Amino acid sequence: MDFQRSLPVGEEGKKNSCISRFPKPMMSPEKAFLERFDPYFQRINDELGKSLGSDISIIDDIAHYSLLGEGKRLRPLLFILSSQLCGYIGEEIYHLSTLFEYIHVASLLHDDVLDDAEMRRKKPSVRHVWGNPAAILGGDFLYAQASSIVAECHNQDMNELLGRMTKRMVEGQFLELEYTHNWHMSKDKYMEVIVAKTGELMSAACASGALMAGADKEAVDLLGAFGLNLGIAFQLVDDLLDYTSSEDVMGKPVGKDLREGKITLPLIYLLAELQEDEAEGLEELFKNRKARVDDYRNLFTTVRGRGIIAKIETEAAGYVNRASGFLEYFSTSPSKTDLLELGDYILTRRH
């Protein structure tokens, strides 16, 4: 699928508003926006709680620890909204949506083992609490849980789609592993990684929603393209936050990607602007773990001072615009408005 294909921006829906006679505590615009989806999130969390469970206590503990609590539930939400956009209103949609959270969290458990990560979602990672073997097996359990839910759908097209998606996610992880600490990674390879690791899952969530609704092939393909572009924008912003946010906001150490040897777009753009000896000096400092806290701080300051942040923000906005264009096929509805405005949220989120 050509994720760079450009289409006109879709019609924007009007935002809901409510007026209270009593003043409410100040909250961030991000939190205020997500609050509108609280009924969805509550149903998703309820279904996650119902679906979990094992006779083996450590599995049950890991599953609850990693799944319940912090987490945006963005992928299940995309599945639900895409189903509703295509006219599906069955109650089982909330249960089915959880498979996308299982897959997402399973991939995080495996990522944290590969990266030796200490924190995830503002608390110690599963591997830090239970160890690497338990984290790997916990991820496997969540993948198995997702597979059992897929089987409940009795939808061969969806089954095949999710099989291809899972394969692509693993390929993306292998590709990222191959380029770890490779300071000569190209933008094309970086894009290949984020499409496979992030874009494919969001694409599958949206396309699966259309499949569950029995929509035609064009609707399935368009929603898949919408989710893919949204996923690319999400990851571009996520990689920016590693250079611009704080540990308290992110829930994980800032500069975590660089410390783990992940070469992301801000660094790729910076290296392209430096003289060869300057780039080699940075590589020697950071690749060989000689960098101190001040060195990371100076690098982040340099990236911010060269206009790289604004450049990537513009690129992310371009992908959101492309995503919006793929929804022009669909009639105006609350679900369409919500999907369009999720694009705006992705561009402005801070964690």
C-alpha cells in the first residue's frame, strides 16, 4: 500500500462542548480531548478485565500489571470507531477490540526485553519486576489471547489480515534490531521500521473494523490507509518526544531511544547537517556509552536549535492530512468526526 499517496484533507467535524455551572480543575487539552471517549475506554477496560485470567498466578499477575491501568487504548478505539463508521453497532465489538491491545502490549513486553528497559507506562517494566524470561512468556500469552479472540470473529478475511500484520510487526522488530547503534541508518530504513512496527497495527485495527461491519473492499482499503498514515504520524511524534518531553510526562526516561541505540528521525536529520568529523565524534561519544547527562542534554538542545523538531512536526501533519483524505469516501457522522479529530490529537499529544 502506498502510504505516501496524497489526498485532500477530509471535512473536519465540530467538537463537542459542555458547560458546567461549577468550575472544573484545569486539565491539559490532551486529557480534555480524550475524556470524550471515556465511555469507550471504560467498556474496553471492562472487557480486558473479563478476558484476562489464568490458573497460573504469575501469568495472571503479569497480564493484569501490563494491561490494566496506564495505556491510551488508541488501537481498540480505532477498531470500534471504524466499525461504527461502517454501520456496525454490535455489542461484541468492545470484546473484539481488546485483541488489538493484547497485540500492542505483547509487543511492548518483548521490546522491553530487547531494549533492557526499566520503565514502561510510568512504572517499572515487566522485565524489571519479573525478569526477562517471564516478560517474554507474558508477551507470548497475550499474543495467544489475541489469537483466541480472532478465532471468535469467524471472519477469514480478518484472520488473514491480522496474520499478515503480525508478521510485518515482527519483521519491523528484526529490522530495528539490525540497525541498532547503526549511525548510518537512512531515512528510508527508518520509515520501513516505523511502518512495520506501528503503522501496520493501526492500519489493521481500522481495516478490521470495516471487515467486521461487512463493508466493501474499497472501504476496507481506505480505512487501512487511514490507519497506516495515522500510525506513521503517531510514531514520528513519539520519536520527537524522546527529544522534547520530560520523564515525568513520558513515563519513561527521556533519551531512552538513543541510550538503547535506536536511531530515529531527529538524529538522522541532525547527522545529515553535520560535517563528517562532527558526526563521527558524536557517534564515538554515544555509541560507545561514553556520553554523560550533559552530553545528552546538549545533543537535544542542538536538535531543537536547528529547526529539526518543526520539520518533523510538519511531516507528521502531512501524514495526518493524508489520513484524513482517505475518509472523504465516508458520509459525515460522529464516528467520522472522532476519527478525524484523533489525528489532531496525535499531533498535539505530549506523552
